[in-house]
Amino acid sequence: MKAKRAIRRGLVRVNKKIVLDPSYDVKDSSLVEVDKLADMPEGYWKLMEVERVLKSCIVKEGDRVLDVGSSAGGFVHFSLMRGAEYVVGLEYSKKFSRQLKEIEDSYNTFSFIMANAFYFPLKDLSKSFDIVLVDLTVEPEGTLKVLEYLGSECVKNIFLSIKIGKRRDVDALKREIGERCERYGYSIVNIIKLEKSEFHAILKRKM
């Protein structure tokens, strides 16, 4: 599956030519080259696709970024490569600590904390953020709970990846997000659905 994704993303060359068909017949004598971006976690490609569809930047150069639910570091890599001033990651699962530590050792502009995103107080970070990226493997209600928590911290911009999960009434869920945004002082800039299991919302703090 990983090899197929790399090919479809144009990251594989055979004899110096980009190959886009996973069924392409490669001979034993062929020179096969794979771009190092093929190893990027899926979160990196998720933000790339969102930006491509929206034709606008999620993370801008110089942004101060909080990544809630860092997992293997896809959003972290994306933000650092976009030139973020600094990135702070919050991750609860210890199984991702090794990948995040490797990124931390490679970039002095990244740090991470193993903590529960639902309860960790942002003021304890002694940092301010231009944008918060949220991608949690939880039901929509869990992500909306984080929105409530972030709203109380007056964060400027929020990017939410919302897993549809067991709730199939997507329109009702979008209405609920809109209501929560109003309650916590945010407006929805964009909301898009790129695949069956999740959609993405970009929120901006009302002045």
C-alpha cells in the first residue's frame, strides 16, 4: 500500500522518468529511485492535499504552531518544512514517542509533550500560537471538546480534522460544528470533505 501511494504521488522514478501507474512493469535492469518524501507520515500528505484543494496555505512561514495529536509527526514535518517559527506537539500515545523524539533531535524549533490533549493547559507552555492543528483518532464529540478547550484559550486559527466515525449524518455534524464555533467565538473559513471517513474545518477567531 505504501509503495502504491508513493507511485501515485509521483515520488517514484524508473530510469529517470516519473511513474504514476502502480502496475507499471519494472525490469530487473531498471534504475528505480524513490523520493525521500515517500517516508513522510500520512498527516503530511493530508495537509498537502487540503492546501491543494483550497489553493491557500494552512501553515505560513513564521507561524507559531501547536499540533494536537501529533502521532508520527506528519503535521509537524509539514509545519517545519513550511518555515514555522516553532512547533509544539501534544501526543498521548507513547507508541509515537520514538518518532517525535527523532524529529526533536533534528530540529531545535520543535518540542513535544506526552500529555492528554483534553486537559493540558496551554498557559503552561508559556508560548503563544498563530494556529493549532488538531487531528485526533476520536469520535467527533471528542474533537469538539478540544474546540471548547481551545476557545477558552483565545487561539487565533484552528485546523480541525474530524473523524465522522459512527455518525453518518454529516450535515447535522457540520451544523453542530457551526454552533460550537459561534459559542466559542470562531467563524468557519472553510470546511471540506476529501474522503469518506473524515472532513476538515478551518476556523478563525472573531475579532
